[in-house]
Amino acid sequence: MAQQIRLKNEEAEIEDLTEFLIKAGHGVKGLSETELGDLPQQYIQPQSERPSCMKIMDESSIPIIDVSNWDDPMVVKSVCDAAHKWGFFQIINHGIPLEVLENVKLATLAFFSLPPEEKRNYFKHTSPSNHVRLSTSFIPEAENALEWKDYLSLFYVSDVEALTLWPAVCRDQLLDYMRMSQVVIKPLTEVLMKGLNINEINEKEWSAMTGSKRINLNYYPKCPKPELTVGVGRHSDVSTFTLLLQDDIGGLYVRAPDGENWIHVPPIPGALVVNIGDALQIMSNGKYKSIEHRVIANKINDRISIPLFVNPKPSEVIGPLEEVLKESGEKPKYKTVLYSDYTLHFYRKNHDGKGTLEFAKL
Ligand SMILES: CC(C)(COP(=O)(O)OP(=O)(O)OC[C@H]1O[C@@H](n2cnc3c(N)ncnc32)[C@H](O)[C@@H]1OP(=O)(O)O)[C@@H](O)C(=O)NCCC(=O)NCCSC(=O)/C=C/c1ccc(O)cc1
Ligand SMILES: O=C(O)CCC(=O)C(=O)O
Ligand SMILES: [Fe+2]
């Protein structure tokens, strides 16, 4: 197969690659396992996006916050300051049992270990529902260069629906995690709102901020030439916030507050990475920031990560919160947008740093 991929002329190559990756269900994991030795040209990123162009700040680190007591004013301050300055932080002692997190990682590996004949049923054209979708790269149709990643994206509607639609090898573990994640989602939302002087969150605001959830299982197989490609290109999440579980390999980099340098997010056993998404940047009128981040591929190890995106409901109209505008006296920096229009805009283009936010800028 590997030889076939390489020997075809350029146009046939793309067709063949699509056949191999998607129709046959091998994904980039299958490509990695063929031990090509070389990187197919479709994965070669322009010079400016390659790791060699990143200025990395080794001495810096995003905050690590012990959240064993969410009511502690110091915790509230640390979380809100981090959301303002860094847009990214790690939380420890968050109350989700280690076993639940370990089971999510094992379930992710179990899904990607399924034979290609089974996995191919979850790609867009064959998936039984648009709430379950396996993809390779981000949006292959919209990208000039592909990303070295496969991912299963699961939109959560209810336990009942997930039990019917989600793949049996991982659904119970993921549902346990979704259930347990409330011990973080609820106090984290309350604390972030406190930082905006919102002390009571009504039903409508809960729905505006946390009304829908999506969980992605990311698989980054080892890559023959990591220096020429990316695991995930520069982007900010379109969520309200994201809880990210990563394994012990590393490779996630976030933009430093100076807007130029990059900072590695080291794996910490048992910790969760939290990042602010575009929706909360909009609702907080820019007080909290969604930060650009990217993943570098790895030559030696496969890597997995599992982001849980906490989002507004797709039918929600979001914009700067009234309380925030009143309290600060600021003019709105963003217009109101239908959240599903915002996410559709994100899904129609390749990763472009913080470009998605332009859609909502006034
Ligand atoms: C607008 C959505 C996304 C889809 O609406 P739908 O009408 O029920 O679903 P469709 O299946 O008809 O999808 C419409 C289009 O959206 C795209 N799409 C629909 N889900 C997908 C999908 N998981 N994958 C990649 N295209 C999709 C897809 O391209 C499709 O376009 P097309 O095929 O041309 O009809 C809707 O689910 C929605 O608004 N959800 C809100 C919650 C939500 O999912 N928010 C996104 C949080 S995810 C996030 O912050 C970051 C994600 C991310 C992901 C990958 C990365 O590399 C980096 C970051
Ligand atoms: O793999 C990671 O560490 C981050 C992945 C990511 O940014 C995403 O899926 O949105
Ligand atoms: Fe992300």
C-alpha cells in the first residue's frame, strides 16, 4: 500500500490517499503503521507552520492550580487571573477519580485499535449519525496541508442517545467521565462568572454557557518526519471552555501572553488542562481569552488526548453578557451571533490561529 501511495502521480495520489485513509478506514494511524519512512507530501506544512519556526520559552509555564476547595478566595482569584492572562491552566485535586480518567484513555486506545473495517463505518459518509464522526486531519476538504491526526468526535445529547450511537468499545467509560466531569464544570463555571461579578447564574445563562457538550478522542500516531508537519495546527477552541485530558507523551504548545512565543504544556499525572474558548471570550467581552494552541507530532511515540468541549447550545444567540457591559461600562467588542453559525464557520476553513473570532468582531 505504501508503495502504491508513493508511486502514483500527484492527482492520483490524493485519490489513493483518501481511499486508504477514509474509505478503507485506516486513517493516519494505518499510514503510520505502514512505516513509509517518508512523509506523504500532503502532510508537508508550509515552512511558517513547521515546528522549527516556533520560538519556545522553556523557562515559562502555564499556572497549575489546586482546586480542592473551589470556595477558597485564593482559588477563585487564581482561576480568574489565569483565564484572563493565560487562557490556559492545569487543575489538580479536581475530584474526578484517577480511575475514571485512566479508563477514558484506555477506551480511546481501544477505539483506535479496532480493525479498519469497523472504524470506516464511523467516517462521515457511513456514520449512522452526524453526532458520531471519525475524521482524519481536521477538515481534509478545506486544508492545503493535512494534519497528522485521527479523531472521533462525539456530540452529547443524552445518555440514552449515546448508548445507542456511540461505539460500544468506549461509550460506557466516556459516559462515566461526562457524568463525573460535572464536579469540575459546575464550580468552574461559577468561579469564572464570579470573576465577572455574576454571583447568581440563571437557567438561561447556564444554557448559554454550558448547554451542549462534545468529546473528541484524538489519536496522533508516531510520525516519520515530525519536523515537516503538525499534529494539530494553530487554533483556538470555539467552546465556552475545554477540559483536556492528555497522556504522558507531551506535544501541546500554547501561545505565550506576549503573543509571539510558545509554551509547552507538560503532562501532569491526574491533572486536567483547562482552556478558555472563543464563546467565553465573546461573552466576557474579551476579559477572558481563548488562546491559540497547537500540537507537534512525535517521531517515537503515539499520543492521545481527549478534549471535552463545554459549549453554548447550538441554538443559543451569544454575545457580550449584559452584566459585564454594565459593570465595566465598556462598549461591546463582539456582535451577537447564533452559536451554530459560529461553529459552522469554524468547520468550513482550515485552522487559522484566532481567525474564527473575526466572525464575531464588531
Ligand atoms: C454546527 C454544528 C457543529 C453541526 O451542526 P449539524 O447541522 O447538527 O451537523 P452537520 O453534521 O449537518 O454538520 C454541518 C457541518 O459542520 C461540520 N461538522 C460538524 N461536526 C463536525 C465535526 N465533528 N468535525 C468536523 N466537522 C464537523 C461539517 O463539515 C458539516 O458540513 P458539511 O459536511 O459541509 O455539511 C453543531 O453541532 C453545533 O453548533 N454544535 C455546537 C457545539 C459544538 O460542537 N461546538 C464545537 C466545540 S469543538 C471545539 O471547540 C474545537 C474543536 C476542534 C476540533 C478539531 C480540531 O482539530 C481542533 C478543534
Ligand atoms: O491534543 C492536544 O493536546 C490538544 C488538542 C486540541 O487542541 C483540540 O482537539 O482542540
Ligand atoms: Fe484545541
